[in-house]
Amino acid sequence: MSFFERAVEKCGWTPVSQVEILLEYIENQQSDDAFSDFISQKCDEHGPETLGLSQSLVALEVNAELNLFKCLVGVCSADSDVPAFEYEVFVASLNVDDAIEASVCEVEKAYSFMHKGMVFSSEDEPELLDPALLTNE
């Protein structure tokens, strides 16, 4: 766990607070070029986030009756059915219906600050996954 992750855990910072703190730190460095290079490097290193995966794997360890689902959640404007954004999210759930509800809630919780006034909904049938394939067990 990094120093920043420990600080986030200790202080209970929200994702929005984390971004604000990091941006303030970057601003204090007074180097737009260095920040631009850093972001470019990170974009190359990191693919899409696996929202909910680590929490779901922990939940599966605690409750063996749960299944691991990969869900796709779309974000649409109120007057459109075509998603402007799509997010992949992993949830541990007993059944497909609960997985759909949990995935939409998880994405709303993580990204609603970026998509105010938009509608979050499940895009496809959740995919049932074998957690052993993801954890190399």
C-alpha cells in the first residue's frame, strides 16, 4: 500500500477529495510540462479500471455462495437511450438481478459526480465469471 493510499484510508477521503488533494499537490509543483508527461506515461501504463473487482474477490472469500459477475453499465442523457459513457464493473452477488442492481449502484457511486443529470443503466446481461481465472489460483 502506498503512502497516499494509507493517507486516504486513515483520513477517509472521498474520490473527489483525493483528486482535489492531488491536483493541489501538482499545482504546487508549478510544472505543467512535468504533469503532462506524467499523465501521458500513466495513460500508457494503465488500462481501464476494474471497478469493484478487489471488493468482489474479498466478498467471495467471505461468502462462498456468491457468484462473480462482470457487468456493463451505460450512462445516457435523460433524452437518449444511447450511452455516452460505458463502465465495466465487477460485483459479487447471488443472482443476475442482484448483480445488475449492484453494478448500477457501484457505478453511480463512483462516477455520479462526473455525470450529473444523466441516467445509469445496465447495458447487457452480466457475465458469470470464474474467480479462479482472475486470481491465478
